[in-house]
Amino acid sequence: MYKAGKLGEERLKEIVALNESAVNAEFNSIVRVLVKEIIEVEFSKKINKISSYEHVVENLNMAGNTAEFFYEKLIQSLLEVETTRANIQPYELDVLRDLNKGHWDVYEMLQRQMEADDVLIPVPKDQTLVARDPLADVNTKATCAIDFGTKSTVVVYHDGKSSLLRIGASDQWVEPRMEDYENPTALHIIDYKQFMEDYRSKEGRPPTRWEDMTVSHHAAEKIYQKNISTDVYYSVFNELKQWANAVGRRQLLQDSTGRKIELKPYTTLKDGDFDPIEIYAYYLGLYINNMQRGICLKYYLSFPVNYALDIRNRILESFERGLRKSLPERVLNHENTMKRFKVKAGASEPAAYALSALKAYGVEPDEKEKVEAHTYGVFDFGGGTTDFDFGSEYIPDSNDYFYEIKQFNNGGDPLLGGENIINILAYEVFKENQQVMRDNKITIVIPNDKCKRFDGSQMLVKDMNDGDQVSFLNLKLLASFLRPIWEEKGDLRNDFGSSNVVIDLYNTSEEKKPVSIKVNVPMLQGVITEHIKDGIDNFMGTFKRAFKANESEWTWPLHILLAGNSCKARLLQEQLIIRLLQELEDMSRYLQKDVSDIFRLYPPLGVSFNVEALVKSITASGVEITDEQREILDTMLYKEQ
């Protein structure tokens, strides 16, 4: 429902119009309406003096006709209903005029019983407001797949054909880039109290406002901008999955109004507690379920392979609550329809990726060519976790599906991810500059179990579970500062150089302090390489176990599919190629055959290999590539057709 604007200390009463006799007459006389934010602009000079609806009417001299004034504002609010909630572009006027379209909210207004403080507003005689039953827009054939990622979330809507959705983008009219569909997993909490009050006021499509809570691209723009203030860092939460998967992790947030928010450990949440994952899912639901797209009832959520079952189930429950909240109450109250509403765990993230990537790269079984199966391995190196999956895509005996997948083995590392590596770099720089940190009483939280305490760190380093806001903030500030080293953006030599660089951090008294620190880029790149090598060792170990246990069903070559943003990193591609070349000798002895063509390596979708640059980089790292290995690389590395 639409709220009246807040005037002075009180909100305007809801302004409602209803004429039961007009329900079957195309609503061309009087309809029930709720008008939001009607007079804040028109009466900015008188705003503090207005305290009631009657007072508003008395001051509507400039409007001429009071009923027309409110009617125009009603039309505007109906067209901008999704803009107000979720920053989605306004509807065109035909949604209210075209008899083949119609507006859900007009329908729901007409269904509600008139209350004592409702007011009647006439619709001009020459105009029509068309209502639409939300049940008419339920699409029982549509499905929605959601890859809930650490850094970003991908939403795929399927209704005959598949389409990617971008969430929270500032301008939906701008032609999208591929990366625009990687929706940042982030919340920006602006007015927590007002948002939660609105969110809880209604079971479906509550009157929340984008100006009180934003998500995705809009929220990420805040956290990644330069010269971040402390209130932005406290109000932007972009560690939803890390928080969910960390046992006992508590965290204090603060909205833009200064209100403190205690975020309890995920597994301890009870009904009514603030759940950022539920709120994020609610916003995803608003972009999925609206009068442009219709209503989807079937959702499939993918998870990292190494998440514990209780965490997976809780995330499913959070998504179910949030997605349900995005539906109209008319749908929620229709028992037979809601029996179809499902939020289920889909394939694991790497297995789901394998299906898409194999198709995109044209690597699918073909009966005509007598290729009955292809064996694949997915190296999914994301923001927070690394997942592996080995299996086979084959043509099934039944005609239900074109292809099916049989998984041979999987594995991964729940602590290896691009965002985690950046946090590790921040901790390493903090450790290398511990004396200046000690002198300025600057603390930090230890990012994860891959980082070890150093001697004398008791006062400087806080555990994740009991870290204070300042310690978390310093970790984020250092990580943001060092991000270009991981992403290899800019001129690292000039940006960090041989001399010290200055960064603003916060001491235990929450005072900003300019701190001069040394950043050893080669040392940090070595840290990145060692963590990547650990991940590759884990991947190759999983490969060998999968091969030995399923040798009779194995086919060559093994199609290795790189997935996740972190697989775009030069260091990852470089180290994996080096390792694959080294493995050929062992595989030759085991298979007793020519192994020059047993591995095929594919870049993440939307990315191409720069073979010459990779060879040059590998050589520069001190690893010599022979002419024979260079020929193998020409076959191993996928090239666009």
C-alpha cells in the first residue's frame, strides 16, 4: 500500500477512495486510492505546520480542484510504485488505461473493506483506471535460478527462453554489459527503523522505500567509491555469505541515521530478527515479480559444495521468506496457487555452471558423431569460496532431457576466494607494519583461519567473533586500498612504489589517523601465488580421486571449465597452466598413451585467453616453456571459433 507523506511529527492519514457500484463499470467514477508523499514538495515552506489531513485540504489553494490534485498524485504513485520500492523504472500510463493490462494495486484496493478514516476521491469522467487480478499474471511455467554468490549474485529467469536480470541498477535504460548481470551481494542500510517498520506492515509487497534500503549495484557503488566515510562503511553490508557461513559471528552495523544494528550469528536468528539475506532475497523478488514480467513461483538456489547442510537449509528459508514477501497479498492468500510456490536447492554451483558452459562452448554429446559423453571438471574460484566438480554429461536413455549430468566427485576450499585473498593481503600489510599500528593504537580483525597471529598481536588483532567496528573498518579500508594488487589494475609500481604510502585508518578512540605504511607488492603477489597453488593442489587431488573411482566411465579430453570472477586473474590462469603441463608426464606413464591432448582449458564465460600474454608471463616467472609445450598449449587453451 502507499503511505501518505511524513509531515512534521506525524504522517498524513491514508487517503482512500472507494465506490462499490463502480467495480463493474471500469472504475470510471470513483476508486479507492492511497496517495504517498503528496504535498511535501508543493508545501515545503508550510511542511512543519501541517499535522493532519484536514490541515492539508485547507492549504490546497494553489491546487484549484482538490480532488483533481489528489487524483494526479495517485496516478503518479501508481506508475512509480516499483520505482519507490526498488528503483525500477516507472510503468507506462497504458498499465492503467489498457483493458488488456491493468494494475495489481488498483485491484487490491477494491478488495479491501472501507475503513472509518478512508476518504472518497472521484475519477474524472473521461478517464478509466483498469484493475488487474495478480492471479492472472502467475506464470506456472516460469522458473528462476539464483546463484547466490559471495561478491555477486546471478539471476536467470526462464520462460521458454532464458534471460539474465540485473538488480538495483541506477538506470535500467542503459544498454547492459555482461558484468551488469553480476549483481553485487550487498545491502546499503539508510533508515533501518523506517524500512523494517514498513517491511513488517504488510505480508506481501509492503510499502518499503528504496531511499531507506538499497541493494546490489547501487549499494556496491557506495562501498567501492573513493574517500569512504566511516558511516558508509558501517551502513553497507557486503559480507552476507561470509557472515552466514561463520560460526558465532556477531557484527555491529549502523545505518545512515546513526542507528546501531546488532547482527546476530546467522544460525541463532529467530523470528523477527534482522536477516540481511531475507531482505536481499526480497529485493531480488521485486525485480522478478512485477507487472512487467509476471509472477514466478518456482525458484532454484545454488550453493557452494562445501556449505554445511544446516547453513544451506537456513539460506533456503531466508530466501523463501524474502521471495514470498515480494508477492501480492492476493496471490499469498490463494491457497491453491501457493501450493506451487517452491524454493529449492538446485544443482551445486559448479555443476550448474558446467551445463551452461559446455553448451556455450559447443562441447555436448552428439549421437551422429558417436560422442556419447564428455567428462568435465569445473574450477569455480569465486569471491568467498572455491568449488570443484567432476562429472560427465551424457545422452540419457529417456527422452525427458537432451542431456544429463553424472557427478563423479567434488570438493573445494570454503576459505579460498578473491575477496578473502584481498583480506589476507590487508592482514599481511598490517602485520608488516605492526609497529606503526602499535604506535597509533590501530587494530584489525583476523580475516580467517588462513591467517595466523604473530607474536605480540594480542592488543592489535581481534578475532572475527568479537571484533569491534573499528577493527572491521580497518580491515575493509586496507583491503579496499590493496584491491588493485589482486585485480592488477593501474600502475602498481608507481601507485605503491618503493617509498611509504599513506592511508587513513582509525584508532581505538575512533579517530581518523593518516598512517604511513610500506607495501611490498612482490611479497604480496607471492602470497597470492601460494594461496592459488594450494587451491590448484586441491583441484588436482580431487581430479585424481574422481578419475580413479570412475575410470571405466571416463572420457578424454577432460574439459576443464574455469568459473567465477577470480578465475579471470592472470596469476590463477598462469599457475594452473604450469601445473597442467607438469601433470602430463605423470599421466603419460599412467595411461601409456600420447597425453598431449588430454586436457582442454576454457576461460570463464564472456572472457578470452590471451595466449601470448600468458606464455610471456609464465616465462617471466622463471618457468621455461619448450617448443613442444607451446604446441600443446595451442591445443589445450580454448580459442573462440
